[in-house]
Amino acid sequence: MAALPGRPPRAVGTFLRLITINDCYKLDNYPRVASVVLAAKAQRAELNVVVTSHMNGDFLSPSMLTAMDGGKSLTEGLSKACIDYACLGNHEFDLGFARLAACCAEFTGTVSNSIAPTAVVLRPLPTHAAVSTLSGIAPADSA
């Protein structure tokens, strides 16, 4: 793995580092993601940084693996990849609301961008979350 970037030269005080991925449908990608997330989080004190990791959508479908197990393996992979936040993409809804809600419940991070007013099963999910370099991470209340 290549070295992670250091502290930005113009950063003043605590800064925010976002690690983002999207459209990841293969389990063999997740160990590399986990390595980067863990390495970045290991630098928190040294660099005075808040580190968050994000899946920006389309993590369940379209995937042959999800077609076989309903998203269970990719949901577990997302958790093991140390992803803090998963944003629902359009293809997550390919599974139907009930299966999507079950996958979200199995994910160890926070699922956001879950505004689906007609989907009663998704209403317990937060619609957004707030991240602050002053106080760390504070998931929003469910909407």
C-alpha cells in the first residue's frame, strides 16, 4: 500500500479526512479499503484529524453475489471494510424495501440518504448525519 498523505500544509487545527468509495460489488476490494481506513485512523492523534469512511452508493446491486444471497455478503464486507457511513444509491432499491432494510440493519455503520417516504420499513434510518472536526462524529436522529 502506498503511503497515506500527511497533514495538508494549510490545515489549521483539526481537519477532516474523508475516505470514499462507490460502486463496489466485489468482496476482494474490501480488504484494501479496510487497510486504508485503519491506517488513516491510526494517524488521528499524530495529524490532529477526524477520519471518516464512506460508501457513496450502489454497494449491493447489480452484483451476482447479491443475486445469490440477497446482499448479505456485500453488507458484511462493507462492515469489515470499516466503512462508517453508507449512502443508499439507486441500485440498492433493486432489492425491494424489505430486503434493503434487512441489509441496512446488518450494517455496523450508519446508513444515510434514506429519504423514501413511501417505504415504511426504511423510516427508522437517519436521513443524514453530521460530522464535526470539533466534536467528532454525531449521527443524526432518525427522521
